[in-house]
Amino acid sequence: MMLRSYRDVVGADGSGIAAQVAGQRARVDRRLATVGRVVAVLSGKGGVGKSFVTAALARLAAARWPERVGVLDADLRSPTVARMLDATGPLRVTPSGVVPASGSGGVRVMSTDLLLEEGRPLAWREPSGDAFAWRGTLEAGVLREFLGDVAWGDLEVLLVDLPPGADGGVDLASLAPGLAALAVTIPTEEARRSVARAVRAAADAGIRLVGVVENMAGYRCGNCARTGPLFSGDAGSALAAQFGIPLLARVPFVVEGAADAAFDPAEAARVLEALG
Amino acid sequence: MKFLCLDCDEQMAFAERREPGDGTFAAAFRCPRCHRAVALLANPMETQLVGSLGVKIGGRALDAPPFELARGSMRGRDDAFVDEDRGAAGPGTGARPALTWSVDARERLLRVPGFVRGMVKRIYVDYAAQRGIAEITPEVMDRARTELGLEGM
């Protein structure tokens, strides 16, 4: 009996698995061919306002590039950015793809928030007892479909709101070559340490870092519009210095008004230039 | 994954796929020389692990519809999607003959969760169109399900 190994047996496997996976990637490549830039908005930490910043930047970008800005909510389990952009379903499914929801300012949005029952968590139809073995793969597959099956059309920029975590968009980079990343932090030292891990992961994966936005950099009074202290620390400038990237904006916490109104106009312009 | 017939030292070819609907999966491979067959039997976890990759054991007969993985796997709301029909002529298929659904097939389709129903309907329509089938019946649906690997749909 001669037992040969996989590589000894010449020819494709009977299922063409490698070809199927290559086909999935080709589908993403074709879809992103009309997208100027894909920019991941990342932080290593939850609660820094990453989705808030993503929504604000999307609106600002849409003012500059009308109908040519997209937002992909990669936070599959805790999606928020669609609501911030007033994007609602149902989603139209055409033979050429799923038409993204239209959010405020004409931003094109895809998010699990558009798919899930109100108040229900992300759940799968498969047996849950051993979900640890396949859930990550399935979520990566859904993210791939969000990239490759959505009829994004011609976009200047597609912002990807990443979930919190130190991954730094590395998984996304394997699907979207040329991925760039924008880091979001709050001023505190704890945030700096956490965001630094994510930025390091992104840098190590060859993801181009466009800069840092420091969110909740002070509190802007709704009456007098003066900005006072909120958190101590200088994580934004520290991260910029650590990674040799620009601190693009320091955004104060505001109680009311549109997210993009919190941005200083000059800083907003600088962020958009960096995204370009 | 390859299957090798040790007696013939020949790679076995994919022959058939079965998804009985209980989360498990079976695929048969046959030696092209001696015609001996073996079955790959996967438990639910193994079946799901492969399914999570968005690939089909035995290959694909149809292109994956948009959001195949999300719609086939996620528990979503019934009104999440509005599926547009391809119309009389689908891409690459030429003009389509009129297609009807038997009453039983319609009832069965209505039992599919709304989140995924439109996609499943389109898969059955494409399956029938490719084979020149004029009426979709539960038997046609069973065949499509087995051949295309529509686990749980």
C-alpha cells in the first residue's frame, strides 16, 4: 500500500476549495476596484467614540464628495454607526449585489444593524454549543460579503468602523489590500496604551497609518461654547509621536448637535486630506 | 482535501453530496478506476466549520448569491431584504421559460424564514432555469437542496 501525501497527489481537490476561496477574493477585488480608498477607523479600546468619529467623518466627507462616501460597520456584534447616520432598511437585493442603505448626507451604509431584530444580539442559526470553533470564521466571512457583495459603486472613500480590539484591522487588510487606518483615542493614558497596541498591530501588518484623532478632548459647553477639561492626559499627541503620524484633530465632547459639528473646520479639512 | 484510492493509487472524484437537514453533512467520492466509493461524514461542528468558510464540498453548481453566508447563517429580521427578480432573462441564461410553483412548493417556501426566503427562492429559480424545469415542486426543491447544499434553507 502506498500512501501519498496531499502535495504528492497532483491536481485540484474534488471540491475546488482553493478556487472557491480565490473566487471569493476576486469578488471583493472587483467590488473595491471602484473604491478610491478603504480606511479603517480603529482603536484598541471600546468607548472612545470610534463610531461617533466615523459617522462625523463620513458626513464631512460626503459634503466634499457627494454620493461618493461609504461606511461599512465591521462591528458586527455591536453595530451603532448606521443609526448615527440615520440609515435604515430594508436593503434591496439585486442580481449585481446588495444596495447599501442611504444615510444622512447620502452616505452609503452597510451594517448588521440593518439586518438584526431590534434589541436582539447577533446570533447564528447553527448549533451554538461549539460556536467557538467557527464563529470567528463566520464573522470574517460576513465581513467579506459586506465588502464584496454590496454594490458600493464609485466611492472616493469607504470608511470601515472596526470593532474594539487590538487586531488593528489586520484581518480586514487581508481582504482589502492597500488598506489605510485612522486611530481614534481619548486623552487618557489607559486609552493610549490600548490604542497603541492596535496601531502597532496595524503598522506591523503594513497598513498605512494616516493619523490620530483624539476624541473627547475636553467638554464644550452648550451655552457659552467654551471648551473645558474632561479627561486628563495627552494620548493623541503621544500616539502621534510614538508612531510618527500626525495628530489630525482634537474633538471636544458636545452634548447636542450633529457629530460633524464637533470638529473644528480646519481640523476636519486636515482629516479629509489625510483620508485622500 | 483529497481522497486517494490506495488500491489504485488514484485520486477519487467527488460523486454526491447529502445534507439531511440535521446539521450533518455527507459526501461520496468514487475512484475513477475501480469505482470503489467512500463517504465523508461530518458532524454538525465540522459541517458548520466548512460552511463558515463560504465554500461547498463538491464544488459549486451556481455562483454564490449576494450575502449567501450572512443570510444563510444569521438570525435576522424578516423584513431586512427586498429581493428583486432577475426578470425574464437572467445573466448568461438567455430568455427564461415561464416557471410555475406548485401549491406545495409555495407553501414550503413560505415556511423558510423571511430573512433568507428571497435568496432561497432565487436559488431554486436559477436551479430550475439551468435544468429547463418548468415547475418547481417539493421534489425539485429536495433535489436542489441536495445538489446545491442548502443546509437549513
